[in-house]
Amino acid sequence: MKRALDTARSDNFSEWYQEVVRKSDMAETSAVRGCMVIKPWGYGIWELIQAELDRRFKETGHENCYFPLFIPLDFIAKEAEHVEGFAKEMAVVTHHRLKTIDGELVPDPDAELTEPLIVRPTSETIIADSFRNWIGSYRDLPVLVNQWANVVRWEMRTRLFLRTAEFLWQEGHTAHVDRDDAFEETLRMLEVYRDFAESVMAMPVIAGEKTENERFPGADNTFSIEAMMQDGKALQAGTSHYLGTHFSEAQGIKYQSAEGDEKFAHTTSWGVSTRLVGGLVMTHGDDDGLRVPPALAPQQIVILPRLKGDDSDAPILEYCDALRKRLIASRALGAPIRAQVDKKDKNASAKRWDWVRRGAPLLVEIGPREVEANAVSVLRRDALYEGEKVKPGNTAADEFANTAASRLEDIQSAMHGQAKSFMENRIESGIAEFGALGEFFGEASEDEDGPSEGPLRWARVPWCKPAGAALEAVEAKLDPLKLTIRNAPLDQNGVSGACIFTGEEAVEEILIARAY
RNA sequence: CGGGGCGUGGCGCAGUCUGGUAGCGCACCUGCUUUGGGAGCAGGGGGUCGGAGGUUCAAAUCCUCUCGCCCCGACCA
């Protein structure tokens, strides 16, 4: 059977991923090492992600603002763990002028900055500096801000969307009177991410707490949402941190309480990035390309006129335009329907496959027959095939216009359902001892609805939550198996039995998986 | 940063061993034909072979250096 991509997921998952990103017209590599060009279809998806998250952030009381791209080097040095965590991947600005020397344009040796600036890898320190000025009294708290920005982390190996040297994200930063208030905020935003992933991205995730070794540099607690990709690997899709008073103490974010004494504010930070787009690809893509859940599709319905290049075209185009007008007048998933007529002068079936690769949820094909019968031919991207054939369904135009919204909503929930059962069927919770864990991840597993390569599953196992050296020992056991502890899910189903690492009594369950 | 691989029109590749001055497929442009499922035929445009230096009468091809990309590790959202 001919598919729209050259590489199948089961052939080579990472090659497949690259091909989807490129052939769906989302992004491409750029002339700059490790940095990508996000093209309109990919950026359109990101804009919808932004719009929906932004709405949710504001609904939970946050306001947007903007802090500088550059951070003075000594700011980073103020929080010890923070330096440790980011030092190895900083882009540093050292000069402010160029000069031609021996015919070559180079940084002017006489224009060296007295203090180097770093390009933000994250903004805790520069924002803390402002918080110090903004906060004087308990009446100023909480401070709840968010910024949409680009950040730079000089990664060794990059992959489009999943790990690029520069990426787009949002970072929320808040300050609170005490631990309870800050902790509540941390969990609130984690829940915003979880719900967004599930209901908007149709990407099932598991929310939980990271182990102490996986914490954000400078955090007391780090929580994540973890999504299962179709190769069975875990993708950390969002994080929310309770920072305690680390940054407040490092940078003097103090306030006077009602009782008159001076206290450090408790801060949080939380973020998601363009990595979500990579997660979308690996959650919903298939061997014909991307499938975009309707809530995030820049065009939810693409109308493809079947043109001949003669007089017969005019009524077809007119019919398509009228249909589009009707569609965009109605709403689906809480917003006006986004529909487009692709009038490009190109073979109709070539255009069809272009849109299949991009993953537009509904494709409507209109030729003389449809115009004649006042009908439409419709393809659902999430269910392209009937057996081995692509068979558009024929429907009256009125009926289609009236049901377009519910069709889109169907697709949204079908995609979520499919991804959810994929994940749920692959989380094993019956492993009671470490040896069985090795066997579980060692064996090659195969499935009808997924790629046959690699560890297709996760394990949910009881442990005693060791710390320090004991935790290091656990990680050392997992390392040869290339396994990592993803998180301790927030919804614990009642733990019983012994820790699979130490045999001591277990206190909670954790997720174990290979990860991106 | 360690190991491996690769850089030739927009994309994918052949040519490199055995130096003689660039070719194929897709894409693109023009024309004609075709049109219910990713069109056919004909004609055409576009590259000096990642970059720099060297050897040579002559370099995509040999040598040196360098940059970048991909895969596996380490690191990471």
C-alpha cells in the first residue's frame, strides 16, 4: 500500500519523525547550528497552543510581561544549583562591536564588555531581580506573571522541536507569602498543563513529581507531565516548580508581614515549550504524516476544488467559496471553524496528499459531480483508509455544513481516545521485583497499532522513595537498562508491597520508562 | 565532548578507489494532451561539487586544515 511518507514508524522511528516534520511543512533546519525555521503550518499550531494556554493563564489570575533577553553573568552565579545546572549550555555575549581586521569581520578586541551577558536559558534570576523591587509588603503578594519568550540552551545534539538551541516557550513566575500558597500555585499550573495536554492536544499525560535528582536546578519540588510517544518513550511535556525561598534568599525578595517582621517570599516557575509540537507529532502522527487534533489545526477543514483549467472551474470555485463561508460562520470546539479553499493551480490529488501529510482534520473534495449533486466528498484524516483504500464519504452539502462542528469534535475525542488507550495499554503495574523489570524492558515487544521496535511500554512500580546515596544507587541500577524514573504520579492507587529496588516497604508508585 | 557516517542544483542520490573540467530521479518553468484520485509527452532553467590551502598541464576526484549535518553515547524542556 502506498503511503504518503517514505519511512514508516516501524522502520525507523526517528527518521520517520524527521520526515513528518519536514513533509508536513512545519519546520526545517536553518543556516544556524541547532536552530530551526518554524514555517507557517508549524507556527500556526504553536499560535493556537499559545492562545489557548494564554487564556487559561489569565483565567487563573496571571498577567503577561516581558523581561530582557540578556542576563548579567553575575545574576546566574547567585543561586549555586542554578549555575551548576545551566553553566554548560550558555550562550555568552562578550563584545558589542565588529571590526574588519585583515579583511575579516571579527569582534573588535577593543569592544569587549566589562561584564559578559548571557542569553537567557530561563529567566528566574532576571525576574527575581524585578520581584525584589516590586515586593515590599505582604499586600503586594502574590505576584503572578508569565512571559512568552525565546530562550537559548546550547545543546550538543538537537532535533527539530524536541531539542533546539533556541526555542520558544512561556515561563510563569510567581511569588507568594508562604509555602502553602506557593505550593498550591505549583500544583494549580501543573493541572492547567495536564488538562491542556489532554483536552486541547488530545495527548494523554501523567502528572507527577520528579525525584530529587531530576529537579530543576534551584527547586525544592519539581512536577512534570509525561506523555508516551508511539515508540514507547516518555516525553517530559511540561514542568512546574516550587522554588522555595532559594531565589528569594539569593536575590533578596523580602516582604514585611502583617505582624511586621521581614520574610522571604516563596516563588514558583512553570513552563512549556515548542517541544509540545514534537510531542504532538509523536503522539498523533502516522505513516501518512501528521494528524493535527482539530483544536490545534490552523485549518480544520481544507476544501480542494477539482479544477480543469477551463470554463467549468468558475462554478466549482464559487461553490467552494460558498461552502467555506457557511463553515466559518459556525463554531466548533469553542471557536469559529477554520476552513480554507486551496486554489493553488496544482493537480487535485497531489494537493490532497500534501494536506494529508500536513494533517488537516477534514479534507473536502469538490468537482463537477459534487456541484451537480449539491454534495461534498469528505475524508477524515484520522481514519483515512477503508481497508487498503482511501474512500471519501459522499454527503449532501447541507448535511455536511450542519454537522461539520460535530465531526471536528468527534475527531478531537477520537484522537484523544486512541492515544489514551495506547498509553494505558502500555503501562505495566504488575512488576514486583527488579529482575522482572529488566526482563520487561529487555524483551522486544510488538503491537498492531504501534511500531515494533524498542521498549513499547512503561512500568509503574512501588518504591520506598530513597534519597541521597540510596537514590543514586537506584539510578545506577536503572542506567544500564537505559531506564529513567519519570515521576511519581499524583494519583496513587494505594501502594502495597515492597520497594522493587531495596525490598523495604514501599511508600509510593513511580513510572519507569526510556525517555527523550 | 568521545565513537561512527556524510557533505555534489530546492530535495534524494550517482560520479571520488583508477584526476581530463558534472549527471540521474523528484521538484521547478513553457507548451500540448489528460483529469474522480498522488498524470503523460516534448522542450527548458538552475550547480563548478561545504569552505580554505596545497600537489598537478589538469582536482568533485589526491593531500592538509576547517566548518556543518546525521547516528550512537554523555547532557538536556
